[in-house]
Amino acid sequence: MTVKDAVAARFRDLCTQHRIKPNELANISGVTPSTVYSLLDDRRRDISIITIKKLCDGLNMTLGDFFSTPEFDALEQEII
């Protein structure tokens, strides 16, 4: 799993937990729906930490809470 895949999966899980759709996440976070759908799109590879922060703000969570999961801890090192 890549970092991008882990981020997308985490936001999908959070939407499910909060019982909201990606479009609603965009609205409460002050970003465009296309930004959220782009982040969730498996074909897209680039993600912005600023976008992640805005989405976390919309969910009233810190970046620390967002990234504090076993999935992120298990990611392989990017530099070999």
C-alpha cells in the first residue's frame, strides 16, 4: 500500500464512521468536491498535506489523530 492509498482509505473510513459522503466532507472542510474525489481516485498519485489538513479540520481532528493508525505505521520506507 502506498501513502496515497492509505490516505484515501483513511478518508473513506472516516466518511463511513461519520456517515457522510465525500461531497459532504468537501463542504464542511471548505474544499471543492472535485478535490476530495481527486484525492480518493486510485488513478491520481499526488496529494497535498494542506488538503489533508483542511479535511481533518472539517472532521474536527488533528493531523496526529489522522495519521495515528496501524496502516500508516506499517507503510514501508520510501527511501531505500
